[in-house]
Amino acid sequence: MKPLLTRMLLLTFLAGGSAIAQNSDLAFLFGANGPTSNTVGGGAVSAQFGVGFQINYAAQVHETAEGQLYVELPLMIAAHARSTVSGSVTNDVKDSIFFTPGVRWRFTPQKRISFYAAAGAGIGSFGTSLNYVGMGTVSNTGNRDTTFAFGFGGGIDFRLTRLLSLRAEGRDFVTRSGLGGTSGDNHAFFMAGMGFHF
């Protein structure tokens, strides 16, 4: 029974996927900040580095002379590490995961250049891992918070070929305050990468 159900679900997914795959795109975007280093005081030195990755699938659902409307599924994963050395060593690693399905509006003023704006809502998940070594003590702590997230942003898509493009975008995720190592409620990312159109 289970193999039959699995086959039926797979067939439904493939049939549905091919139906909505017309005028779809899949983007892989990357971003980084750092490395930065500074002297905190009293001989303490701190260094930090952050990276981010986004995968985004979008399917066109409507088209007019002014532009196209897409449904999109953006998944954003980011990590930020900070190490401080001052007689003891503290290593602080934070990760953020955002999944905010929503809509995207795209317009194309030139044949190869498109601009778009996007917005959606979903979840944001924040993990923290703190490692401390010093004065004969080694400790490890970790926790994770998950909350509602609203995402919005915009970008530019430069078509290299019919199937391939360069893409750059800025996206901001809004959650409750004090998560992901920020005192506010905004988590902004600027990324670039490739888009595959099919």
C-alpha cells in the first residue's frame, strides 16, 4: 500500500510541477560580510564574519502588459561567527533561517533587464551556540527561537541567455525584537547569484 501511495504522490507532484513550471525560475544567491577585526580594550581582540545563502523558486501565475506576477518560495540561511580572545576564548555562532512564501511582481523595461519587488510571510528561526574556554573552565550552551517573520525586498535580474541570468537583491525580514544578535526587529541581507529560467 505504501509503495503505491508513494508512486501516486510522486506522479501527482511531477504532473503538477510540469504544469506550473512554465515561466518559472530557480535562483541561488550568496552574500557575506566581514571578516572584521578590532581591539575591544584591555588587550582583547575580537573578529567576526558572516555568510548567507538563499534558494528561491518562483512560478508565474499572471501576466499583463505591465509585468508578471509570481508566487515564490524563498528559503534564506545565514550564519554569523564572532571570536573574542582576552585571556579566555569565547566563540559565538548564530544562525538564522527564514522561509517566507509570498508574491513577486516583475517588470522588464529592457529586453535583458528586469526589476522586481517581493513580499511574503512565514517563519524565522534563530539558533545560538556559545563556547567558552578559560580559567580551567570549558562550557557550551545553545538555544533556538522560532517566530513569525515578514519578508520584503527587491532586486534586478540581468538575462545572459534565455535560460540563465545574473541576479542581485536586497531583502529584509521583520521579526520580534532581540533575535539573531540584533536589538531591533529587522534582518537585512544583500545578495547576488544566478537565476535559472524554465
